[in-house]
Amino acid sequence: MGTPRCHTLLNQTHWVQAIHTVVKGRARYKVNGLYHSEALKRYLESRLLEDKIISQARANSYTGNVLVIFHPDNSSNAIASLIQEIVLDYRKKASKSLGTSNLYSFGTKENIGFVGGNNRNIFDSAVLSQISMQRQLNQTASQLIPVVCALVCGTALLYAYNLDEAILLLIQKLHTPLRDRIMLGITFMGDPLVMLISSLGLAISPLYSHRRRQATILGIAGVGAILLNCLMKIFFGRARPALWKHIINVGQHSFPSGHAMVSIVIYGFTGYILAKQFPEWRFWIYGLTVFLVAAIGFSRLYLGVHWLTDVTAGYAAGLVWLIACILILESEQQGIIDEYILSGRRFIASL
């Protein structure tokens, strides 16, 4: 009997290459077309985990690698063939969305579409990525907008019933020397200048050159949040609380809290990027982000340098700016996908 067709294709095209198979039941593969394709990453993971012999599958769209842990009785070649079939099925679905399904049949034109150069990734599931990205963006916006409304309403109610002073006096009873040091450390993590330097350093760092777009927008988000906060402080001109002696140096204006506003933008944007890259850890990433931002806001109340309405208003304004920055990020990625679609159609027309 001859070699199965899937193995023949695997040897001819090298779409799936085993790069580490020393440990039995564990193998890592390089998948052609996975690089910078979040949609293919999710599709590979979901399809692989449907197979009973596979206990774990993790794809990385930044390296193009797929780690698979499977039953030791199966060979790494069998898993490679399975990945090959999934990639073929994925590309057929993508090509149908583009109206070019004939290019992905088991024939000569299939190999033409994946010859070296920039053309090899033209058909990298542009339409599927576009749909998935839009769904994620809609979901994120739908979750954040009600939070903004709740913060605005909460700020208005706190101000209307004059609850700021009573809340600060209640928090003052929690003071101890140890807690003072802890809160000073937490509030330092939310210092606007510290976070601005960190975000700008990330934007120009060569270590993040493959995430240049995200890093650049993170820098813009930090600068914009600080400038917007300064303008709002000058406009409202609200005095800081003076219920007890402050143990840190602060400026004159209080509303809205710069620590609350800038931290929710910087840490929120970073958490959004990390959650997209590691969706299996999304719950913990968002949970840690919310906890950190809330702790920074509480530290400002504990130290007596902000009213509660300053903090809630800072969160509300920061969330609005965060949503705007996410929209900028996703709109740029949308433009890149549209360019891939247009390039793909031009390439098809030239065949």
C-alpha cells in the first residue's frame, strides 16, 4: 500500500513541521499560516481538543507553533497529519468566504497559492478573522459601557447625598503603620508618571517589535489619559480633602483622580491585549486587572488625598478613553485584514 495522501501532502508542502518530539505523548509543531492569525489559532485549538486522544492543545499565533499533548500510544506523525487536515479544512472554509474555494482543492492551484514570498499568507482566513474580531469588539464594548453608566450614576448619587466626608472618616479607622506602608506601595503602582514612563518604554522597546501596533497605542493611551486628566482637574478645580494630615505629597486639584483614571486605562488596555493572546487565562487576567485597579483607587481614599467621587469619576472617564483606545486598535487591525482581502482578490485575478 502507498503512503496516505495526507502524509504525501505533508511531505510536499511542509505546512506542518514537527520541531520537538523527544517526549512521548508530547510534540510541538510549526504550522505554516498560523503566524499572526488569531482565527486559525482558535480554530486549531478547538478542533484538536475535540479529538479524544488529545488532552491538551495550545497554539501560539506569535511564534506559529502548536503544542499538543496526546495519548502515548499515538505517534507524532499521526498528530501532524491531523493538524494538516484541520488546516486544510480551515482554509477551505476561509476560501469559500472569499468566493475562491476552487483554489483550495487537492490540486495544482492549491500549491500556487502558498508559494514563498508575501503571497503565501494572503489567504490566511481574512474573512473569518474579520468576523471574529468584530464579535470580540462588540462584546467588550457591551460589557464596558454599562459599567461607565453605573460609575457616572454612582458619582452623582454620592455627590447629591454628600457622602464623601462620611466615607473617608470611616476609612480612617482602618489606619495602622503596616497598612500605611502597604497603601503607599499600592498607590505608587498607580502613579501616572510611573505608568506613563512604563508605557512609553514599552512602545519603543525592541523586545516588543512584533507587537509594535499594540505598544504604540498603549503609549498613546497613557499620554492621552494624563493630558485629559490634567484638563479636567483644571476645569473643575476641586480642592483635595483635608480631614487629616497627608503622608504623601499631592497637588492642589482633586477631581477626578489621576491614579484611578490612568491606571484603568494602562492596566485595562494591557489586560485586554493579554486576554486576547491567552484566552484560556482570560478570567484570571481580567480578575487581576480589576483587583489591581480597585486597590489603587482604594489606596487614594485610605491616604485621604481623594474623595470617593473623585475616584469613581476617574474610573468613568478612564473607561471611556479605554474604550476609544480599544476601538483604535481594532480598527487598525480591521484595516490590515481588509488589505489582505483586497490583495487576495488581486492575486486570484492574476492566476
